[in-house]
Amino acid sequence: MNPAKLWLRVFLAGFVVIAALLVVTLFTPVPYGDLSRIGRVSEHEFGWKLKPPAIVEKDLYESPVTEADILVVGDSFSMTQQWQSVLVHAGYHVTTTYWATYSEALCGDFEQWLADAGFHGKLIIFQSVERLLDDRMQKSEACANGRMSRKFTAKPEPFVPPFREVPAFGLNWTARLTTGVITYRNTRRAKEATSDELISRATVVRLVPKGCELFSHRLCDRALFYSDDVDNGPLTLKTLERFKAFTAARKTTPLLWMVIPNKTTTYLRPDNSREFVEGFNKLGVGPDLFALMREQRTKTRDLYFPNDTHLSMHGQVLLGQLMLQEVRKILPPAPGTPP
């Protein structure tokens, strides 16, 4: 065989391999859940199928901090502004900012810092997912005598747009060439798993008892979970002490807490953080969202997304309705406002 023919055969073989990889990747569904994206697991098996609730577009847009009745300090569970939209629809002026913007710490001058930013509202809501609360309390404790290092930041539109429809299939043009093969391999491992299995990076597939009553995806006897739900450990009595000190130091404006349980806690480990939750409930600084989610998981299909660590849009609306009741205990609605 002469060199030219050998080169041509090698070129054609390489072309066939690359073309095959490209075709497989193009027809691999674009991931729309954070856990399916991180773990590179197929949405064909783990993508949710229930249509999200209707959205009133204007309710997603919030007020400047200088006009706000309510300030929310939240994390990724607040970034769609879906649960806050229930408060906006009821007539409240809401502004949302995020722990991550301030390195996960709110320092000792927090209230003066807010006043300097122009906030003169009537309520502050602190929202944190379970797995990150202890870290936030530790970092805030470390700067209890310090100052906020960054200026207040908020914007009216959602940081992450909420889902309005079940995402439709589209060719996966932007993925790496090997994405399709890797996704196929990881999805096969997820389908064959008979116990908890780390699929890729932080994505764990776990079997869920009566999962097809709880989730809408095809492979509904199991779901994707974030490894940090377990790896970060439960909230403890030490967390509770830090939490009490943090809350007691902020007296200028009434406050509410929203501690949202991890997805793993809600579906598989209901006793996680039990000591903290019992102490939290005695403080009377916010609703018991652990009990709420434990109850609602069997009543609201896809309370959390099966392919994501966050509450679904259905779960967000439910959360907003509960928080509206809590807010009205502190800030009664003005006459003529929507129910």
C-alpha cells in the first residue's frame, strides 16, 4: 500500500469516527437541569414532563431597593423570582439580593449598610438552602465586628428565567464533540444502578421509593441528587447557636427566615438536621419548611425537579403562597389588594 492510500484510509476512518460522535452529540437532548448538566445524564430519561404553572410576567419584575417593602436575601432557590412573584402579585414591593454576591457573609454593619443603600422597608426575609446555612452562619460570625465589603446589588428582572414550558427537543449544537458518548455512558450507569451511585462530579443517582408517584420523568423509580446534600452534613445544635446570634444581632427591621430543606432531606432523609429544626421552630422566626416539604412531596408531583437540585416551578408557587401567609402576619395587606 502506497503512502497516499494509507493516508486516505486513516483520514476516512478519522472522518467516520468524528461524524459518528457529532451525530450522537447533536441528537443528545440539551440539558435543562443543573444535575443532568453537571452529571451529563440524558434528559430523555430524567427530564420532567409536567407543564409549569402559568406566569404573570409583570409579577416577576421587582422594585428598586429604595421603594421596597420587603428585602429578600436569598440563594439560587430565589433566582427565578417565582416565589417572590406571589408577594408582588399581592401588592408588596420586593427586592431580592443574594448571599453569593457578598461572599456568603452578612457582616456586623448589615443594617446600616442597607440603610445607606436606601432600604427603609418593613421586613427582611433571609432564605437559605439547608446545605449552605452553616457555612453562611460561620462566615457571618467571622465578620460580626466587620463591615460589608461590597455595595448593595439587585436588579428588577430574574437572575434565572423561570420555565414557562417543558423544554422542547433541539439539536445540541454547542456541546463538545464527546458529550453524546459520555452522556450515553453515564445514563446507562444511572439506569443500571441498584443503589446510590456517583455518576459524574457532584451528581448522584438515588433510588426513590414510590418515585413514579412523586416525579414525572421516564426513569421515575430514581432521581438525580446533589452530593453536597449529604457531604456537607446536617445542621447541628452548633449551627443553631450561630443562627440565634446572627438573628438576635439584627433588630432594626422585622425579619423572617426561610430554611429550605435539601432535596435529599425531603425525599430520602427526613430526619436530617432534626435537632436544628426543633430548635428553629421554638424561635418563631419563620415557617417550618422541612415539615411543609415533607408533606407536600406526596401531594405535589415534581415538588423538586427530578433532574435538578431546586424546587420546580410548582414548588416555587407553593412556597410563595406559604410565605404570603407569613408576610401578612407582619405586614397586613392594604385594602383592595388581590387575595
